Amino acid sequence: MFRGAQDLDSAPKSRNTGTRFFPESLDQRLDRLSESFQRRSLAPRVGIDFSSNDYLGLSQDTALRKRILLRMQDVESGASGSRLLRGQIPLFNEVEENLARFSGGEAALLFPSGYQANLALLSGILSAEDWVFSDQLNHASLIDGMRLSRARRVVYRHRDVGALRRELQESSSHSGLKVIVTESLFGMDGDTAPLLALADLAGEFSALLVVDEAHATGLWGDGQRGGGLVQSLGLSSRVFATIHTGGKALGTGGAWVSGSAKLKDYLVNFSRPFIFSTAPLPALAVALDESVSYWKHVGPARAASLFKGADRLRESLSSFGLQSFEPGPIVPVLLGENQVALRVAEKLQEVGFDVRAIRPPTVPEGTARLRLCVHWDHSLEILLRLSERLQEFGRKN
């Protein structure tokens, strides 16, 4: 008997009869998800896209694709190390300067994903001596970044400026940084943060304001640039940092933190997700840079078309008691029960609409929903047809 065979005999039992061991306790966790209609699977694309964040259709744009492919011919396949260990190439500096201008910052720092950007920023600037104030519906990446920092986390009721004020007053005698963290356009509810009021509170209580612009980048801006809601409201100088992603309206991938040159220098020195990660693919930097450049030609007009279509869809779905009528691409239809949301989504897929059910833990318990993402090229006919079928299937459930 070879060494360690007895350990295998005493290992936890598994219902997996294949060659790879899988603990029964993990299997049971999957079973519990199935019982509560929360188990996920990787489903292929079907029908008309009302599920992705490709709001402006840039991921499918052949002109943008040609620009990216042409430029990639002269780009290395990989950076081959962290940016502090020979992974730094001139391309990154060039792209970051363009991203900073696009988003209204003095400087920008590039990351492979929005998740890593949020982890890098929040775990880098916060410590156990600091306080962080988080909107109740912030994205998981923001929450995880705060948890990693070990700062004292205060969760305030969604968009409730009064509740946040009370929490800030309570912390006023404590030392350390005070940081307010919010999304600008909330990805599951489609509503916007009260950014003007938050900026006022940050100034009043000497707090820093951090805004995740993931879903707003490319849809709002100052007319010439599409940095998001902070930029559109003229608040860039009053916000400590904004986070932007390329994988939504910009149709590519990657992300960046935008802020002061000092903030960039600080993250290069103190952010573990930046320091200990291989640099992003140069191809990713090229794709993001070309998307930002191409956006100037098509972005504003496509965004205007998207807003018009989303408004029409909201009007036609008013019988569902929509939670928000603010402008933006995200139209959530709350159905409550996980099973109902799954059933209605499946029926819509059967008639040609790619609509997915959103369930806990992505959203709070009891708020399972269909998250309809309107794109710039959805015709009025398609939007009204979706509305009619959704109301038909919704009544039957």
C-alpha cells in the first residue's frame, strides 16, 4: 500500500462516481441551491439580446473591431510580469493618459477587470483605523474591497442621504479616513445615486467620495467625453476617485481607476491587487483605447437612442409597478419569487428574447427579477413586442 492510502479511506464521502473526488458536503450545497431555484449554469446566447451590458453595441461593431485588429499587429502577446517587474511598457502610459482624459481625471491606472479595480482601490486606501460608508445596494466587488481593508464598514439605506448624514455625524469624533462609496448607476435597480448630495456631505464631514461608474461610463459625460454621471454633473474635482469599466457600454474589457496623480502613485505603492498581479494583456489595453477613441464618433448619438428606447419600454411596462423611472439602460421587473422569475425568463427565451432571471445573492431575498438591458439599436417594434409578451407571461404566473 502506498503512503497516504489510508487517508483516502477516511476522507469525506462523495456522490461523484467519476475519476475526480468531489466532497459530498459540497454536493449538498449545490443541492440546496437547486431546491431554492438559485442554482446557476452557463447558458449560451439565444435570441435578441436584452441581457448583456453591451448598451451601445460596440462589442459587435465591425468598424471598431477592424481598428483593434489593425493596431494589435504591432503589440506583444503578453506583458510577462507585474508592472513593477518589467511588465511596464510604454503602451500602458499612453492608454492611461487617454483614459484619464476620457473620464475627467488627472491620472488613471489600468486593471484587467472592474472587480480587480475595486479591490485594488478600496483595499489599498482603507485600513483598520478607517471608516467606510457603503450604499446598501453596492456591487459585490465594492463590498469585497471594503472587507479586505478591515475598515469599519457602515452600510446605509439605499440612496438615503439622511441616514448617511446621521452615520457620518456619529463617526465625527473618530480618527482615520472616512470614505463614502457608491455606484453612480446601480446595476440591478437601474436608479442613480444622489451624487450632488453625497459630494456635499463628503465636503461637510471631510470624507472622501468614491464612485463606481461601471454602468454609466460611455452613457453620460460632458458631451465630448463619456466618463459617466460624475463628469456630467461637473463633480470630477469633488470626487476622490471614480472606477470605470470597458466591458459594458465600451464593448471591450478591462477597467481603470481615475483620480489624481498622487492617487495613482499611492496605488502603485500600496495596492496589493496591483503590485502582485501580472500586468494586463497589451491587447486589452489596445482594445480599450480604441473603443474610447471610436466612442467619440458614435457614442453620444447611440446613447441618446438608448435613453429614448428605455423610456418607451418603461412606459409600456408601467403595470408592473416599476421601481425607477430614471433615465438609463436598465429596466428591472421585480417578480419576487425565484421560481417565477426563472419561469418567465424561460418563456421569453422560447419566443426569441434573451432575458435572464436575476436571483439572490445578486439581489436581496424576495426580489428576484428580470433585468432588462436596453440597447441603442432595439427598435420600438421589438421593445413593444417584448413588453406584450412579458405582460402576457407575467399575468399567468
